[in-house]
Amino acid sequence: MSQMKFVVLIFCFAFAAPAQTLDRALALWHAHDYEGANNEFKALVAANPKNAEYRYQWGQLFYERFNAEEAGNLYNEALAIDPKHAGALLGTAQLFADEYNGKADEFAQKALEANPKLYQAHELMARVALEDDNQKKAQAEADAALAIDADAVDGIAVRASLDLLADKESPWVAKIGNRGKGFETIAHFYVINRRYEEGIQYYRKAIAATPDLWTAHSQLGINLMRLGREDEARKELDLAYENHFRDAATVNSLRLMDSYKNFDTFRTDTTILKLNKKETALRPYFENEMKKIMATYEKKYQMKLNVPVQVEVYPDHEDFAVRTMGMPGLGALGVTFNTVIAMDSPSGRPPGSFHWASTLWHEMSHVYILTLTNDRVPRWFTEGLAVHEETATNADWGDRMTPEIIAALRDKKLLPVADIDRGFVHPTYQAQVIVSYYEAGKMCDYIGKRWGESKLLDMAKEFAKNRPTVDVIRDQLKMEPEAFDKDFMAEIDKETSKTVAGFPEWTKELKDVFQASKDGKTDDVIAIGRRIEGLYPDYVENGNVYTFIANACIKKGDKACALDELGRYNRIGGRDSDTVKQYATLLEEAGKPKEAAAALERLNYIYPLDTNLHERLGGLLMQLNDAPGAVLEYQALVELHPIDMAGSHYNLARAFKAAGRNDQAREEAINALEVAPDFRPAQKLLLDVSGDGK
Ligand SMILES: [Zn+2]
């Protein structure tokens, strides 16, 4: 008898207990005891190492608790046990979709093969397609989901979004009923299309329908923050946080708003500038550039903004990155939300790698085009136009052609104009976002060149009517999109074929240049370098041919040769601070102070947080009798708190005096003497300007 009981017990333990444990794990999870649930899953998986379902469920818990990495690991483990586990395939697709990775679609497809009734996979594919602005596919996939389950909320929401994005009334909205998630999906599509106000409106609807939808509270907060409505943003983010919704975007956004106290705000009639308190030296450079840009774009886009443009400059790249979290196309240097621009500070990146003025022209172009089109512009066009603007004012600005772009050109990976948006949103290879920026920029260059600059404005006005790319190309360029692609590719080939074909040779011989330089064979460096520099002239980064040649010239004592070479480096867009300064020195030595000042002025657009730069440039401008220019440089110098504070105040005093601003000259001479009371030149200057200071 007792033996019998024992057998029964074993039986129960072996077969019933695991089910109880899964139930227990799920029960704890639903009771928000995440740690308890996690422990249950851990035990369950340890006891059943070959069970794919348990690992998948555990992964779902991690996914819900903001640990995408662990979720991904567990889905992978589940798939290693059962490659056709539909849930794990869909979970993986979801993770890719969250990062705007092109593989999302592929995994959703696999999930459907494993389980054709999995309507959520169709919903996911519909979402990805609509993010790419592929409306046909989005509708087909939403319909496929609805054919399996007529009540599939994301299927309904995608159908609704298709109508709403086209500015049409939608019968689908009512079908969402009281399911906040459906409104949240619509809000997501508005935000993806930079229609933040409408996005905010739909997040509010989502919350009204489902008050405890914390994801919607968080997203509402983030989008309010993007538009600068900080009080309300904080309220929503705090609410999500207090209710244990603590994903990276929520936590980091709150942290970012806390850091706003470290910023100073400078206002003019048309501009708002937020700078870190340590970087107020940037103020005149940014304000002047903003005004210059606005004057240019007002003419070019034939419109005035009716609110000031706000520019926020972040010294910590991570802070800036928070602004773009959960958005496609990362790695950006700047981002525009209606009339608010957030961007890296020159100090947020290694000096020489970032041209802040290019970025500002780029982002401000978005402000105008988004305003002009009421945000109804396809991604490729607004990005292409912004890239086009970077080089429109100065050819040496903007991004240079990178080796990844050369590889994409070689492998014919550029996308047709009708599909190019997906290259920005769901890249299928590493460099596709960069390649898409390049391609869209070149498309706008090409349109401007062939049909005239004003054609770009005509197109923007058509996009304002919410017309699709293919229609605008047909109407405005009087050709089929396929014909446009063909002509455009022929132009790109003409421009780049030499570099694409010559790239292997350039790569190989650049190594020879390096070796020759190492061996001190200066004539070889110059000969090989000159032979290959025309193959890939855009390469101005580390280890570029120009610098090798210039150094070889200097070693030979041939300054004219170095000057010539560095001139090329500058014109083509070389940005290394030391190299540009070396060029300026050679120009000065050659008796060309004006050209030397111009070379140094280029650096103000790249890395203006450099005391030595302002000191040198201020000196040159004084020599050239450009007193107002010298004032600007010495003011920047003083703002940066250089080691020689007394000398800097004195120099600023001299510049003020030369500019006829004696009151300020006197003030600065006094500032110099406060630091160094025995500073004779400052004493003398003070006497000079005190005589006729009225
Ligand atoms: Zn952009």
C-alpha cells in the first residue's frame, strides 16, 4: 500500500509538477511578481532543458520587463531546440522590428510558415511595411491578419493609419473600440511620419481608452518632451515610472530632463538656443549661423517661420541620443521635431569628425520643409534636400563619400526612388542608412542640376498636398520613376565610376605610401601619393594621402609643395584641426595672413571650443584690421577660460579699442588688471582709453 502511494507520488511529480510550475510562473508574472516568476522559469528550464516553449515564455517575460537582450537569447535557445517554434520566431521578429532592423520581416515570414494562423505575424509585417511607407503591402498584410481574426487590433489600427496618414476619415477608427493599444499604434505612425501633434493626440486617446497603458503614457511624455513641453512631459513620464514602466526610453528621458538645469537658454526674436553652461562660448557662432541660415532659407523656400527655432546643443552624445531613442535612422548628429532641433555639441564627438554647421544647415532645412509641407513629406525627400543644403553653401561642408558608399555603388545596392524610404527605416545591411542619405542627397543634387533649384521647391509644394513620391516624380519631372532611376544612376556612374573602379588600387597603393613614409622615402610618398589621390579625392580622414604628401614635402624642405597639397586637403573638406592649423602656419609664413585667417575660420565651423584657435585667429584678424572679427574671437577665448586669463582680457580690450568701443575696452583692461595688477600693457591701454572714453 505504502509502496503504491509512493509510485503515485512519483507519477505526479514527473508529469503534473512541471505544468504547475509553468502555471505558477505565469501566475506570479501576472501578479507583477517578476522576480518570483523569473525564479520559477529558471527552475523550470533547468529541469526541462529540451523544452522550447518554456524558454520562449521566459523570453517573453524578459521582453516585457525591458530586457531585449535576454529575451533574444532565450528565443534563440528555443529556436535551437525547435527551429519552427512560431512564438520564438515572432518574438525575434518583434525584437528586430523594435530596432528598425530589416530582418523583422524575414522572421515574421518564418513564424507564419510555422503557424499560418499566427495573425500577429501579419500585423507585424503590416507595421513594418507602413513604417517604410509601403502602403500596398501594409494594407495586404493588415487584411491578411483580419482574415484570420476580424478583431485583430493592430490590423485594424494599420488600416485606420493608412486612411489617417492620407488625411482621410477612417471607418476603422471606430472598430478599435476601447482598446488603447489600437490608438497607440496609430500614434506611432503619426510620430514616425514626424506628425508629432497628431501623435500626441492619439496617445491621449489611447490613455483615455486604457488608463493603465503605461507604454502610451511614456510615449506621450517623450513626444511632449520632443516638442519642448517639459512640465506635462515630466508628469506622464513620472506616472509611467511610478507604475513600474521603466524601459530605457522612460528612464533616460527623465534623466535628460533633470540635466536641463545645466543648460542656459538664450533668446532672440527668432531663435532660442540652449547651451550647456560650460559651452556658452558657442553662442555667437550658433546664433550668427542660425540667422544666416534663416535669411537664406526664407528666400529659397519663400516662407517665414511664425515661431522661433529652438536649437539644443548636447555635449554628451548619450543625452542627445535619448532624444532619438525609439526612432529609425540612429547614428544621427542632429534631429528635428517640428521647430525644435536637438544636436550634438562639437565637444560631443572627437574634434575633426563633426562639422556642426553642416548639421545645423541640415536640421534647419527640415524645420522649413516640415513646416512648408505640414509634415507631409516623404523621408527621402526631406533628408535628401537637407543633405543637398549641407554642400549648397560651401562645397567643402557636408559628408564625404565613405568606403561603405563606394562598396554599395560597386555592388549596385542603391534603391529605386519609389522604394528608397525603406533604406532609411529598415536597413537590410549595415551601412544602408548612410548610403540612403547619400543617395537621397544626390537625387536632390541631380534634380536641382537638371531641372533647376526651384524644381525642388515645386516638389515640396506637391508633397505638401500629401501626394506619393511616384505621382510627384511623374507630374513634376515629366517622367516615370523608373526612367528617373535610370537617368539618375547614369549620372552617379559618371560622377563616381573612377573612384569605384580605382578603389582597390587606391587601397593597395595607400599602403605603399604609408610604408614609404615610414621608411623616410619622401620622393616615393609624393610620387605614389600624387598618382592615387585623384582616384578617391574625398578621403580626408586618418591616414589620408594629402597629409602624407604634405609631411613628405616638409621633410624635404619644400614648403610650396606642402602648401599646395594642404590647400587641396582644405578645399576637399579636410577637417583635422592640427593639419588645418599647419596649413594656416604655412600660409602665414608665405605672407598670406588673409588666407591663413580663412583657413582657421573653417575650424570655427568644426571645433570652436579651442582656445589656441581663437587666440591665433584673433591675432590674425587684428593684423588684417578686422576689429569686429577679432572681438568675436577674443570674446570666445575669454569665455573658454584660457590659462592666460589676463592676456586674453587684454587682447579683447585691444580689439574693442580698435573697433572704437572704448567703454568695453576699458572694462576689459580692468578685467585684465584684476587678474594681473602689474600687467603693464593693460595699464597703458587703460590710460589710453580712459582719456577719450566719452
Ligand atoms: Zn535629417
